Amino acid sequence: MRITMLTLFPEYFDSFRTTSIIKRALERELVTFETVNFRDYTLDKHNKVDDTPCGGGQGMLLSVQPIADCLKAIRTPGSLVVMMTPQGRTFNQQTAHEFADISHLIILCGHYEGFDERIRSYVDMEVSLGDFVLTGGEAAAVVIADAVMRLLPGVILEDSHADDSFENGLLEYPQYTRPIEFEGKTVPEVLMSGHHANIRKWRLEQSLRRTMEKRPDLLENRTFTKEEQKLMKQ
Ligand code: ADE
């Protein structure tokens, strides 16, 4: 997979590409990550990429020409162009899986007060991180790239995905590591029993309980298995 960030601030992604799991994935060439500065495509003689809103108003808007020309130059038949904006579809784990199947993901990061509306006609979809406004799309784009890259084969242990929060529609169960006791707080006995069937059952029950408590909305359209129904009645 290839991920291309269209941004006026390529340096924003420096720590992302040089830290921890993502750094290792890039070194092992499990994914290609690149930044393209769309300022390089402006035809303005002063290198401008923004302008004041027609009809008046505060702030500056990104102009259509540099972004449209940049997209025309870098788009490939296998690419999906995603624009980061609070008006987009809210990103979630399912979207992360959809993006992880795409051969070339292009993420357009806005800045300043917004985009010229015509930019929307050059992108395939708009994605938001949630109902809040950021100063630019870069912070949101890093989140998306991280969530997508960790799903790619070999980036993290494959087994680790299955139990992630949201992967089975439930929040992840509680986890513990040594010491067995700390300041009177102990690890649940079942986890030390070595009894795999009981551990699996306990984890499922905890996931259900947790989801009911913290995120009941996730259960609204769920079809519960017989085992889950039984665990919930206990
Ligand atoms: N750009 C500014 N705010 C944003 C948000 N909430 N999600 C994605 N991109 C954004």
C-alpha cells in the first residue's frame, strides 16, 4: 500500500514516520508513506495557495487550482482521494479496514479557514475525525494513517487485531500483566488458571459488560449469539 499526504506542512509528519511501530513498518517496506506539498503546483507567481472568500468574510480559503493540478498529477487508477474536513463521514474502525484494502490512499489536508467549494469535486470522499474543528487536517490525517497502517500485514502481530476494541463490535476486555498484586489490587484469578476455555469466556463476558456500561450505543443493532445472551443474564 502507498499513502500520500497532500499538505502545506510536510514536516508535520516527521515524528510520525520516525517513531516506534510506524518507523519499523517503513523500514521493512511494508507500506510506502510520502508527502507532497501542493504549493509546488501553484501557478501563482508569488507561490500563493490561498485567497480571501468571495462575498467577504474572515480568513483565507485554499484555492482550487494548486490542489486540482496536484491531484491530476499524482492520482493513479488505484487511488482513493480522501479530504479531511469536519463535514465528512466520521472515521471508525470499519473505515480503517476499507482504507487498508486500497492500493493508493491520498489524503488531502486543509489548513486556514477552509477550502474553495470546487475542491470537493476533485476528491472521492470527505472524512472527519469527529464533531470538533482542528486548525488543519494534518492531525486528523496522522490518526487515519496510523489506524490504517497497523492493519497492514506484518505491521503488528496479526493475532492482536482480533481482540481490539471495535473489531467484534465490542470494547476490549480488561488486561493485566505482572505483578499479580499491586497495592492490594490483584489480577483476576481466572487469568492465572491456565484454563483457556474459562479465560475466553471471562474475556467475552467482560467485553459485553464493559460495552454495556461505557458504550451501550454499540450494542443497539447487535445480534447476540446464544453464548452472549447467556453471559449477559448472569
Ligand atoms: N479538519 C479540521 N477539523 C477536522 C476534523 N474534525 N476532522 C477532520 N479534518 C478536520
